[in-house]
Amino acid sequence: QLVESGGGLVQAGGSLGLSCAVAGGIFEINVMGWYRQAPGKERQLVADITAGGSSNYEDSPKGRFTISRDNAKRTVYLQMNSLKPEDTAVYYCNAQGTLFGVPVEYWGQGTQVTVSS
């Protein structure tokens, strides 16, 4: 239900943008976010944002990444600037909400971001 786009290969210091749209579904979306998983490491939060626009960032990308969302389009974005090799990972979109009052959570398929030194 989450369709990701963006990602790819970029040199250190460059920029990339990711987007994730909720396709179909009728659940009420509360928090949308981006997670990443580097090889051999656990998946970890990059940033998330509430329906009201309050955002939260993990320390490493803070000041370099910007998360935003368009509630009407049910889409979340991640603008990544000043990329570093350590940002290399598979990035996953996440959406949390409720469906008829029951909490639900969905994940995107993941998109590869590779930053070369």
C-alpha cells in the first residue's frame, strides 16, 4: 500500500529526494516516517512526522535531511542533502494509523540509497 520512489546513487555531498505515497486503503494516517537499514545493521528511524506536521529526527541526519508530508496526497517526502557514505542504506517508508479504530502499520518495499566517497 506504500509506493516509494527516488533513491539511487550519488556522490558524497550530493542530494537525493525520496517520496512515498499511500496507494488505496482507507485507514486514517497518523504518523509517517522513514527508516533505513544498512548492511549488517538493524533498521532504525531516520525521521517521522505527524499529521499535524510535528517532525522528529534521528541525530545523524538532523540538519541535513528534511521530512515533509502532503496530507491531501497521503504522501511523505524525505529531502536528503549533504549526503555522506554512512547514509548508504535501504530506506523504508512507514505509515501508522487506524482502521475503524484498530491500529495499523504499513511498510514500503524499500529503496536503495548509495553514497559514494
